[in-house]
Amino acid sequence: MNAPSANTAWRQVPELRGRHVVLEPLQAAHAPALRQALGDGELSRCWYTNVPAPDAVEQHVAAALEAQAQGTALPFVVRDAAGAVVGSTRFYALDAGVPRLNIGYTWYQRRVQRTGLNTEAKLLLLRHAFEAMGCIAVGFETSWFNHASRTAIARLGAKQDGVLRNHKRHADGTPRDTVVFSIIDSEWPAVRSHLQHLLDSHS
């Protein structure tokens, strides 16, 4: 078996397809569609999230692509079943030596939130991380104040590892306590079944 660091899965963004969602490699050309998905910028006005404002989309995409070039992230654009761009997500904090990574920088257009799209997106991402990339752990991080995100991460089957006090800063510059969750490889079969059950309930 090849060492994870030699695996192209750690260098190339895959295209992941399901019934409700398509995740494809983020490109600079996606910026106009992402700006349209953000609408009037309501999603970016919540101070404890890192959703880009509509006029900052190009900068956000450029930063994601630069992180990809440096080998620290694999960013995706998210499309719904009809092919419309509805958001973005990424693998980040890549560490092929462990191997582990985080899933985050995720945002969706309002109309697809709390639908089967997000459940299937997480199922596809986790399956790729554990089964194609060979991860032994996948992490999630969110602000202490983002209770909706904390609930959603726990609902996936992730367990809370702890809270990192004054870990980084929110977009408005205030210090952020980061709540850290993870799923480890021994938990993945049960989490996969759980997510499939949740997905079936949306169908």
C-alpha cells in the first residue's frame, strides 16, 4: 500500500456526486455564482461565522485556491441536484502523516439548509476522507457562539473533543473560543449508517 503522502487523493480535489448534491473542485470562475448564492449578504452578517460577504467572494475563493496550492486544503463548490451553485465547503488542515483532516468553511444558500443536501454532502466528504484518503480522524471546528453549527456537527455523530480558549479570531476581530469535534476511523461505520438513515428520511 502506498504511503498516504504519496496518494493523489491528498493533492487533487475529487468530484463527489450524490442524488441531492454535487461537490466539484472550486475554481475562480465559480465566484459570480457563489456571489449570487449569497444574495444580499444576510449569511455573512452573523458575526461569529466566516461566511464571505458578496463583495469579498473573489478574495475568499483566491485564498481557498492558494491554500490548495500550498497543500493545506482541498476546496469544493456545492451544487444542488438541478446544478445550481448553492455554497462551498472544503477539506483543510490536511495532515497526510497522521493521516487526518478537517471539514469546514461550509456555507449554504438559505433554501437548501436543513435539507438532504447537507446530509449527503457530509456523507460524501466523510466517505472520501475515510475510504479514499485513509484518514484515522476527521475534525470539525466552530465558534462557541455558533450553537446551530455545534448542534449540526453533533447530529452527524461527531464527538466533542474540547474547547480551545482564545484559539483564533472571529471575522469581526473578537477572540474566538473554538469548539472541536472529531470522528475517528473506528466510529466511521456507525456514523456512515447513521448518515444514510438521515438521508433516507429526507427522500
